[in-house]
Amino acid sequence: MTGKSDDNVISIDRARARRPLTEKGFAALSAPEKLATLRTLPAWRQMDLILSDPLGRGLVEEIPPQELYLLVKEIGEDDAMGLWELASPEQRTFILDLELWEKWNFSPAKAYEWLNHLLEAGESVVVEQLPHLDLELLLLMLEREISVGGGIGELVSDDERTAEYDHTFDNVYFITFRKSDHARAVGTFLDIVFRNDRELYLGLMEGIKGELETELEELAYHFRAGRLADLGFPELDDALALYARLDPASFVVEGEKRFAGTATTPYLPAVGGSDSFLQRVLARAGSEEIDQELTYLVNSALVADGDALHDRDAMEQVFQRVHGYLNIALEYLADGDEERGAEIVRTEYLRRLFQLGFSIVMPLRSRAERLSSDDYATGRALLGLKANPPRYYRALDPEGVDSYREFRAMADVKRAEELLRQLRP
């Protein structure tokens, strides 16, 4: 979903764009030209060109964190390790902030997976990243992996020194690995910490001995939420409020809105096609403030969904939902008048427009739940409408595909309403 394009992005000469782009030709472009070119290419080709570029790291660091994250997810974490290695510590922290949590809860399994990715990038990358990782997060990552005995200032008996443990780096702290199949990776990470940051190592050893997991998780979540808020991602409670219901019949455009300034660079995924009513309205009303508001709305929907932060297909579905609900709301309010639609976008919060679109679609669900059908296609259509939120059965489209998509327009709503009317006893 895009508003006006960034003024700093230099358009690529059409004649050049028609020629096959070689790695040498890509390297000869300026940095803005490279970024503009990459966004027109498939994910794998983007990565190939970046990795072949002599200034690849600097180029990766210019990519907005969310855009880089989506690129990594589309390629696949295992295959995109070259990008992970070239990323800045801040970009890696953003990826970890999204990957290591499932809504409010820390995921030890994902933490171990991304610890291995960090190690695969090499010791220099691990050392570079350490100052950007909260102590509380590291303790959460390690407290289920190791137990620690001994310690500074404690009298360690001969029995303790000769007791069964797996390793010690300094004959002061004694480490036992809780999971034998994780021991190599966890031990390698601790060895890097011990050799490069003795103070952090001591903090980890003492922390694992004395910290409570619930307190660690609460603190780590708090720090993560603060970082994500700086990049335009709300906390989960605020994001879930996005799905509050409104009464479409009594909805009134509130008038002038105040834009809340944000330091984040707008990243607007392109979805929904270029000729929807919403896209035409945004072309008329587009501004940097609206782009930022739209980015925050998309981020809110991703956070509220939860799974969409970890799955590329789920992300795409959320992007389509945001586009669809905004488009439905504007069609409902403006009745095809693009200038009226542009005025609504300038004066009404996009969050309320999303809620309006959602509130127009949701009644279909309660109506569908009271109905059933033995006809295969009709039953499939009802199954989609009974989902939360409702999905549109694509067999109702001219193409007749047996799958589902998000609601895109008022025409979809009216088609579904007609189907429900025909089935009503």
C-alpha cells in the first residue's frame, strides 16, 4: 500500500530498465538508484545483487528494518543468512524483537534458533551484536539452557569442584547444560562472551543463579516494547483495540485530525493493486504524515494478529485486510467521489476508517453462523464468512478459484449479503 513516492528515490532510466541488469551494472548505480531498483525485483534477486555488491553492507543498512525483515522472511531465514550478516546491530535487534516473542510471551525455541543464526554469521558478528542485546533478554535465552554453580566470593568445596558438571571457563562458575543437543551452540556462545566481554559474562552467571524467570520476561518485554514503539509498533493491548466495533449507520467523520509525529521512516507494503478506490484517493491526498499514519496502522494490524510477525503469507494477508477495510470504509462514505475520499483521509484518522470497514464486514459472520448448506460451493462460502474476521470465497469472483481472500470492496460485501439473503429460511 503506497502513498506518494519518496522524493529522494531516483527513478531509473527506462532504457536502462529494459536491459538485463548485471551485477556490474548494479554496482555502478548510486545508492538511491540501487534501493529503487531492488524494490522492483524478486527477493532472491535482491539478495544476489546485494551480496555481489562491494558496498553491500552499507546498502543493507540503508534498508528500513521492517523492509529488511520482510525480505529475510520471504527468502527464508536459513537462506538469507548473508543479509543477516551484513545487517546493522540495530536491524538485527529489530528482527530479534519480532521473532523471539509470541504476543506477550518469550519463545525459548525461537531464541535457540536465532542464537544459531547469530553464531553462523561468525564471531565478529556476535561480538558486534552483544552490546545491543539486553542483559534480561540474554538471561531469558540462557536460563533454560544452563544451570550455574559456584560464584565469586563463595567457598567452593573440593566436592563441588569435582562434582559432575559440564564446563567451567574460569574455575569460579560451573556450568551444566540442561539440553545435551543444545550444548555445543550454547557453549560456543558463552565462550565468545567470556573471551570478549568478561563483565557481561559475570552478569550472566550471577543472573542465571539468582533471577526469577517471570521478572526477567516482564523486563525484557518492556524494553522490547519501547524499541518497537520508537519504530512505529504499538504494544499488543493498543493494537488489539484496532478491532473495536463501530456503528456504520451512525458513523460521522470527526473532522480535523492531529498528526502524532514519529521518527520512523514510512514503509508501506504495496498491496491491493494500483487502481482501487483507496489507491486513487491516496494519490490525491498523499502526504508524509498520511504515509506515517498508514505505516502505524499496518504495524498495529501485524501486532494484533501475532502470527503475521513471523509468517510471510500471514503478513501478506494482514496487508490485504488493511487495504480492504480502508477501501470499504471510503467507498461507503464517499460513494465513488475521489475528492470526497481524499478529504476524508486528510481529516479522519485511518484507525477509525479501518474500524468502520471492519464493522461493515463483521455482521456477515453472525448472519452466516445461523446458516448451513449441503451444496459444496455454498458451504465453502459460509465457512469463510464464519471465520474471524470473515474471509471472502474466491469462487464468487469471475475466476471461480476454490480458496479464500480478504474482503476488498463494498461489492464483495454486497455479493456476500446477497448469498446470505438467498439462504435465509
